[in-house]
Amino acid sequence: MPNLGRLLRANLKTDLKLIIIWVVINAAMIVSGLAKIVNLYSGDGDIAKLRQMMDTPMMVALFTKMPGGDHVTIALVLGAIMLPLMATLTGLMSVQLAIRGTRKMEESGETELILATATPKTVTVIAVALELVIVNIINGLGMYVAWLSMPMTGANQAGYLVFVGLMVAFGIFMGGVALIGSQVFADSRSANFFGYGFLAGIYFLRSMIDVKHWHGLTWLSPFNWLESASVFGKNDSWAIIVMVIIGILLGLVAVRLSQQRDLGAGLLQMTGRGRQHVPASLRGFTTLFMRVEAKVIVGWFVAILVFAAMFGSIFGDVQEVLSGSTQIETIVGVKATTVMTQTLYAHFLEMIAMFMVLFVTLMSLNVMQRYLQDRRNGSLDLIAGQPVGRLRLFTTYTLTAAVAGVIAFAVGILVVWQVGNSSVTGSIPAEQIQRVLIGYLPTFLVSFGVGALLLGWIPRVFGVLYAYFGIFFLLTYLRNLLDLPKWFLQLSPYGWSTNIPVSTPNTAVMVTMSLISVACFVLGYIGFKHRDLV
């Protein structure tokens, strides 16, 4: 096929830095996780405690169900824990590379230049598909070396190879999903949202299947396919074959779809009614921005509400941990059991609240990132030609994201509360919900403020915030498992709101964080006002 090899080499060269970063991050996650957990949980008694801790509904919802059997080794437990974590990172990598090499190249005009030569229309998609296969194999080799760096009881070559094979296969599978999204949607942000949303959706589906013990539905989520491999146990490899086949089929479908659409368009692209019929709500920049971003905001709202409802329904399983045990009630009494149950609720709410803050942060960053797209495709030049001041531009791009994030967080927590109350005997204390709202909103506002600050001064590195918040969220949530120092976690906003609503929010900290968010917003506007727009 003409120019396929040249385009593949060009893609690999262009994405080389990004590929290296991803491979290093994935390998480092395995090495650091192994080093911490192997050192902290080396004896049989420690492994039993780790397994017991990971077997609670809260931890099963976040990670995975623990392997059964009487003799459980540290390798078996670590394999179960690391599978969903590394699969998530691998999926994020594949989605980013797939959209970057297809839809983003079309938006920047690179694809048009390539197709102006003697290059078939399908070559660009095929080149990206081959790049995804190569990168995932390299990523798998990096993980293999990382596993070998720390000897463990129960580890074996078959387990290493099955783990690596699952990661490569899952990356190819998610790459195929992202390639479909790149052909269906007309812009990179919608395609990215589809890919990341699909990844989050199958993860939440796995959480529900495992916590609710819906054994007959394990075939619905690829994450359950990963679990069924039983790495360092049975080492089943059927999921590798299935995911590779599905990934290849999705890639072939994406190639076919690329032949049926125009360059720069998407299969689901919607056209407007023209300037003469435009409603009054679209005649101003702010209302126009809100209308254009409506699909993104509504999509995030739906995802957050679905997440809230799913995790709210798990409170019933959390309650059963204690209320179903008559022995505990006999020993400590009914009143003490109720207090213990409410403490469990508080810990589970903490987990949910951290997820909600992460989601609304990503949502606000996604909305603010519209500025970068407008600058890249020339829309900002047209906007700047209208009587629109810098203050209005900046506040529209940023405050729209902040307001949407605050509303989404508050509504999401209330949905968790209502669904949770319907699934338990009694109710979740309203005080805990109040603590969550008061304690975590400043965390979101600081995250938003950092985004506004970066957008105002150095928007080129705005994308780094996704990695920053994602990595620190993961580290903050795993702080007890990894025994991380408090000062390190406080390098991000998440480190200042830990243990809420188990404990009462510190008023001084909350006020300080709110003031920091305002200061970041003001400083961001100063930078936006004094620099070039494009």
C-alpha cells in the first residue's frame, strides 16, 4: 500500500516522546507497587490481612475481587490488584494515541496534506492501527521487565507472560474502540470522550458485577475477562485471543468507515440551520460557547450521574458487612454496630467523593480545553474580530467549566445519598453528606484554579494537568496501601481533603483552599490579558 511504511515511521517518530513517557510510567507503576506491597506484606499473616482488606465491597468496587482458595500467595494477590490498574493505564494510552493519529491530525490539516499525495484514504487509519500494535507490544515488554525486577513468592514465567499478553491484548482492543470513535465523531474531543467514557463504563460495570455477585454477566465487561485469567494461578489465556480478535475486527470496521465519510467530517456530525435561522441565544459569545459545549457537559453529567447511582446502590452491600452478622451484634451491641456501620458509610463516601472530584475536575478541564481547539482551528481569530473583551473570553472559557463542575458534583453526591438510602435499612447520615460537600468543593475549586492559571499563562502544557491530577488521585487513594508520606500527597489538592467525611473538615484549610482558587483564577486572567491569544 503506497506510503504506508513512511507514514507509520512518521507517526512513531512524532509520538516517540509520548510513547516513552507512557512506557516508563507503566513500568514504574509496577515497580513501585511491587516494591511497596512486597515489603509491607511479606509474611503469610500479612498477606491474609491484605486479602481481607481488599475483599471488602469498597475495595472490590475500586480494584477487583480477590482470588479464592486456601493457599493465596503475594503474587496471586498482586496480580489481581495490578491487572485493572495497568489495564486502565494501557487503555488510556491506546485511546490517546489512536485519536492523536487520526482525528487530531485531520483537525490540524496534516491528513489533508498526506492525502494530497498518492496515498489512499485508508492508509492513515491503517498506519495508526499498526502503530498501536507496535506500541502495545513495546509497553508489554516494559511491564515484563518491571515484573522481573522484584522476585515474589508464587510468581512464575507463565504468570508474567499471561499478564503481559492481557495488557497487550487490552491495549489493542481499546485502540480498536478509539479508532471507531475517531470515525464516528467529527472532533477530537468528542472522540476522546467516547474512548475514555467507554473505558470508564466497562470498569464501572465490572465494579457492579463483582460487588453484586452477578456471575452470569461477567461476559459483559472486558475487565471481568481479565479477572478470569487468574494470573499466577490458573493463568488462562483465552481472554488474550478474544480481545485481540475483537480489536482487529474493530480496526477493520474503522478502516471501512473511513471510506464512507468526508475528510474532516464524522458519521454523526450534525449541521446547523444557518445564520438566518439562528436563535437569539446563539448571537452572543457566551451563549454560543455554552451551546457548543452542551454535548460535552451533558455527556459528563450523564456519566457522573450513572456513576453516582451505581455506587450509591452498593451501600446495601456495605451495610451487610456488619448488620448481617449476629455475632458482632451480640458481642458489641446493636448501638455499637450501628456506629460501626455509619463509619463504614463514611469511608465508602470518602472513596466515592474522591472519584466525583476527579470526574468534575476532568470535566472542567475538558470544557476549558475548548480554548486550545478554538485557537488551533482558527475560531479564536474570528471571535477576536468581534467586540468581545479579554475578560469576557477568559471568564466564558473558565467560569462555565467551574459552574458546571460545582453543579455536577453537588447533584452527583445527592444522587449517591438518595440511591444509597433506598438500598439500606435506615439512612445514610445527612451530616456525612454535608461534610462531603463542604470538604471536597474547595478541592475541586483549587483544581479548577490551577487549570485557569495554566490556561492564562502557558496553555501549551495544559494537557499535563490530566496526568498530574490522575496520578495524584491514584496515589492519594492508595496512600494507606503504599504507605506514602502526608507531605507528598499534599503536593496536590487531593491531599488536603483526605479522611472526609470520616473526620470533620478543617475550616481553616477549606477557607485557605478557596482563597487559593480565587488567587489562581485572578493570576490566570492577568496572564491571559497580557499575552498573545494565538
